[in-house]
Amino acid sequence: MTDFVVVLVTVGSAAEGERIAETLVREQLAACVNVVGPIRSIYTWKGELQRDDERLLVIKTRAAVFDELDRRVRALHSYETPEVIALPISAGSPPYLDWLATGTHR
């Protein structure tokens, strides 16, 4: 496992995205969160095809805090089953990764 991950989370509004992003950064569960969008999501939920305008949170953090971040996102999120997906960072600029390390609490 790599030390750092990018976590993807979709949210239903910019306000919800900013609230979650600010909480994660304040609590040092993430060094940085980008709120991207609007995006259009097309998916199946409870057997029905859905189309929604959402925002995408791109969260940079340490792999070691993923479980805590996941719990916090699910506690703050309005969706019944929010997307919380971690992708490993296989390489990165050493100064950026050092900064990322100092922005998270573990």
C-alpha cells in the first residue's frame, strides 16, 4: 500500500461539498479537497436509472487515515450510500507529498 491516496466522493450540492471539505481539512483528515463541478452522474439506484447534477470531491490524504475519513464522510453526507473510493498515489512531487504529510494528523 502506498502512503498517500486520492479519495473520490460525490455530493449533491456545492454547499454540501464545501461543508464536508472544510470539516475534513480542519480535522486534518485531508490536506486538500477540490470541489469540482457541476458534473452529471448517471447510475442505477434501487433498480431505477438516475441522472443527477453533483459535485465531485477530490480529497488528498494519507492511506493510514482512510478508515477515519470514510467514517467522517458517511456521518456528514446526505446520501444513504455515498461514494467513498480511494485511489493510490503511485508517485508525486516530493515537496508536494511532504506538504500532504504535514497536512494530515498521522
